[in-house]
Amino acid sequence: KTPRPQNSFLLFRKDFAARHRSLHKGKKISSKEISTLAAERWNEQPPSVRLFFRQLELKALDKHKELFPNYRYQPNK
């Protein structure tokens, strides 16, 4: 199944998780906790950071279109 393109928050969360895990090596943290922390931090970010991740989202979308040219979102009903 073709994956959906990542949006700006998902890209931020992926970056946040990598940074958080590298700072807290050896400490187990669930994906749910990471998502909660990332959401809190996302809401605190200045517009410049959000714009940066929006630009990454657009680049990721271009790459996704290149890899999957016939992709069309079709949710399960």
C-alpha cells in the first residue's frame, strides 16, 4: 500500500523524536509520549519554524509525487 505524503507536523514529530531520543539515551519512552510532547512543542513554535517545516512538507510532497505519480488518497469506508 502506498504511504501518504508526510505533512509538516509529522516531519516535525520525526525530527523531535530523533532529538529527544538522542538526548535521553537509555530511557524508554513510548511513541504516545513522544507524540504528546511533540504536539505541545509544535504549538509553542514561532512562525519561522512552522514555515521551515511547511517548506520541507512541500519538498516531501514533490518527492512523493515523483515516487508515486499515480497516487490518489482513497480512505477506507
